Amino acid sequence: MDGMMSGARLVLLALPAASRALLVNAPSAGVQVARPVKTALAVEQIEEQLERGRMVLGRTRDMPLVALTKKNNPGILLSGGSLRTWSYRAPSLQRVQVLLNTAGRPLDASVELWSGPDNTPVKMRVYAEDGQLRPFSTVVETPRGANTVAVLNLGTMELPLTANVVAENVDAPSAECVASRISVQGGAIRTFPFGSSVESVQVLLRTDGRPLNARIELLQGPNNNKQVVELYTEDGCDRPFFCILETPGSGNVVRIVNTAPVEFPMTAGVVPHSINDYSSMDAVLGGDVVIGGDVGF
């Protein structure tokens, strides 16, 4: 009898905590007790992970979370007139990147940053003749607390767009772009021409803390606007404007207009972002053709 009791004690100690509780608190004889179902994780392991806070929405923190990047986050389709918001509560988040494109149709959208009730420190209106050939990419500064990015498709129902807001791997202006900034007085215009070898350009606008009002135009030919961005920022030092414009083809000119009064100057830096490898293959008018030279009979 003592041997049987010792064996029962060993079996009881070998069982999980939940199973031991079921046996200790077992009801009187004649009542059947359901056997515990075998799970992938032992009951005590699940309790331990829950106590440590490692279980988050069906995955543990030890598992790598899928990063919110441009590659694995294809974006959200917005039909004409639709509004989509992305909210961020982490005070450590300093900036996000907004990506807009279409399937080859015109792009007409509004991008705003909401920071508290009735507070919109950043507003921009974006237009592109072809949202697939010239997608829009901009970085929005989100310092100090909760912020919401709102994207509104201003096009008709026949003109949907794809919007994506990412918080990791955000693009930043190069050292060349920061160093090349020039002063643009209120009401002044600056133009930056680029050759056919330049595939995209960086645009950086900043003030000394005053409001920033500007218009960025991408032209290809006389008065032929391929892309237009109208911008307002309440503090151009705390929230500077940075974007990347695609410049396919030749004859691209970036025009920066300071739409603010003369008392509100700003600085603008516009430099190439990516250059193709076929610049040496561009056609040169009159190249390698000599008329009347070195021809003898």
C-alpha cells in the first residue's frame, strides 16, 4: 500500500501544474473529470509567457516582426473621394514616409498631418499627370507625441490611387542636398534643370522657424507641368519638407516657387537622387559627323 502511494506521488509531481490542480481539487467519487487536452505549449509555459508579456497578438516577441517597409507593405487602394488615416502614438517616432502612385492614371491627392484637435501643421496638395511613371514620395516629420497622417484622394471614382505610409527605412536627404541649399526670398522662383541621365531628384525645403509656403513643379517642356506639389508647413525648421521626384526622359526642370511674402524666405536644395548607367549612350546633335573634312580622292 505504501508503494502504491509513493508511485502516485511521483506521477502527481510529474504532471503539469494545471493537471495537478485538477487532481487535488477532484470532486467526489462517481463524478467523471475530463482529461486535460494536450496542447503545443504546456500550461505553465503559456502562463509564464503571458506574465512576461511576450505573447502579442498570437506571436511571441522572440519571433521577428514583419517590418513596415516599402517592399512588404504594398499600400492601400483609395477610390476617388476616399480618406485614409494612419495614426502613430509612439513619441519616439520622428518621421514617416508617404508613398502615392496610380496604375498609369492622373494622381490628385491631399496629404495632411494632424497633431491634436484642429491642428494641422503640414498640408500638401499633390498632382501628377501619370502616377505610375512619376509616383510621389515625401517624408513627413512627426515629432513630439501622437500624430496622424491623412491621405485624401481628390480624384473621381474612375481615378483610384494607392497610398502607403511607412515608419521604417525612411529616406533622408544626402549630404550633398543639405550642403547645396540656396536662399529663395518670398515670391522668388528658382529653376534646376537636369539631363536625361538623372532618373530622380531630391528636393529639400527649410526655413529658420517661420512658416513654409511653396510650390514645387516638375516641367518637361515649356509650361508643361508633369507634377505639382503645393505645400504649407507651420514651422519650416521643425518640420522641413523633403521629397523625391521621378524625372524620366529628357528636358526635366524642377521649379521652386516661394509663395510666401518677402518676409518669409526659405532655403532650397535640389540635387540628383539616382542616375542611370546609360548616360554615355545619349544622342548628341551633330556628334561624330564631319562635313567636308578629311575626305580625299
